[in-house]
Amino acid sequence: MKPSVVLYKSLPDDLRSKLDEHFDVTEIAGLTPETLSQYADAFRQAEGILGSGGKVDAEFLEKAPKLRAASTVSVGYDNFDVDALNARGVVLMHTPTVLTETVADTMMALVLSSARRVVEVAERVKQGEWQGSIGPDWFGIDVHHKKLGILGMGRIGLALAQRAHLGFSMPILYNARKHHEEAEARFAAQYCDLDTLLKESDFLCISLPLTEQTHHMIGREQLAKMKSSAVLINAGRGPVIDEQALIEALNDGTIFAAGLDVFEKEPLPVDSPLLKMANVVALPHIGSATHETRYGMAKDAVDNLIAALSGNIEKNCVNPQVVK
Ligand code: GLV
């Protein structure tokens, strides 16, 4: 008999067929309290789950007593309680490599569009405001040769450093838990403490996962240390920034602009003050959202689950220690 799996995200046909070859699949619309009770039996039988979004914690695990592997279609896994998974010996698989370049592209798009006010001025053109030659009220700020600070130097930070340094001649500063030799050797990235990063960066780009340590890492005190001409970019997880403090900093000119792909609450509430600010570019969490990359992530997630449920967790496993 094939192992039972609950699929809580729809997959391209070929990947769905591959999953069906290996598993007895129950597909549901998402991981919510409603689907959890509606498909209680499927969760009771499930040895694997695959999808993205939804909370997987100790309470969930009680409802899935046979679970051996969870496969998320994402690099981030802050919606999983890894301690609870570890306690139950459940492996967590994710997609850390396939989306790197695409997310770095998104970050560079936020850098460029915030600095050059691309979204704002394009909207003004559509509104018919372009009536003569443009003046300083349409101008932005330069990107090339400015200092780009990276908070969190992982794969995505490195890919961003490559774009910024080699493509835009930007000196790179970074702060991370440890030195990144490759970033230093290839892109002349300079390691510095957080205070220096805040004070020196013209563009401060956050590429951190959400953990207890990174929650609200950028708040009022940190924003106050930034240049008034600085642009803050976040494409990691929203709660790394204290959003209320950011709103105030953007309103009172503490910083120049923000380019945000992630928010404390997603979808961003339609009454968020951020949506009324001309100096904010707000994207709907599109970091990895291209056809090619989303397909690649789904493929990796399927392969990860097949591998994990046959005992192979060499690649893409968050907590391999639980089975060693
Ligand atoms: C996207 O935010 C991801 O974690 O893959």
C-alpha cells in the first residue's frame, strides 16, 4: 500500500501525477482549522504533508499521529514549530536553493523602483499628469555607486551582493551571524556590526528568516540610526521590522523610502497606512513568484517528500538530526 499524503496546495499536472505514483494523495484547499476538521481522517492517516502556508504546531501534530515528513513549498519555515516536529521525529523539507536568484531579482527591483520612484511616477503618467518636461518633483535618487547594506548574508544575500556590486558598482556592507568568505572574496563585501550597517547603508536590504531573535530586529531605535536619505528593503519576513515604527519613520522623514515585499500581516490590510504613502513600494509577497521558479519549487517539494518518505534526507532537510 502506498503511504497516505495530504496535499494542501495545487500542483502542476505532471507533478501531481508524480506524487500520485508514489502516494495515496488527498488534496485539500489549504491548511486551515476548517479543512483540518473536515479532513480529520486523511490527517489521521497521513505519513506526509505537502503545501505552503498554514500552521504546523504541536496541536496540528496531535491530529496527524502517523506523520513522518512535512514538505513545504518555500524556503522559509517560520509557520512550522520545529521543536514540536523534532519531539515527534517528523522531518521538515524545504526549497532553499531553487528560488535564490529570483528573490534576489525581486530585491533589486525593489531597490531600483524605490530609489527611482518607478511605481509612483508611472502611476502619475497614467493619471495624465505628464504634461510638459518633468521637474525635480519627479526625480529620484541614484542607485549606482551607493552603499548597499545586507542584513543576513545567506544564499539570497549573496545573489543580491552579486547584482549590486558587479552590476551597479555598489560597495557592499553586511551583517550576519558569521563572516561570509565568498561574499568578501567575490564582491568585496565588508562585514560590520548592526549599528554601522544602519548608519552607513544607503540601501538597507533585509534578507533574514523570521525567528525569535529576528522578530522586530528593526524598530524605532534602529530606524533612527539610518540616514534620512536611506531606503529600507524587506523581502524576508514582515515581522523582522516593527511595521508601526516603520510607518512613523516614513511619515516623519527618518528614512527616505521603503520597498516591501513582506508585511506583518499578509495579505496587507487594505486600510494599512503604507498603501497611502508615495514613498512606499508594496508588493504582494512576490519574491519567488515567477512561473519558472514556482514550478521549480513545487518540483523540489515533491521530490523532497518522495525522498524523505523513503528515508533519504541528504538534501533540503531542516532537521536531519531527528532521524540520525
Ligand atoms: C517565500 O517567502 C519562501 O519562504 O519561500
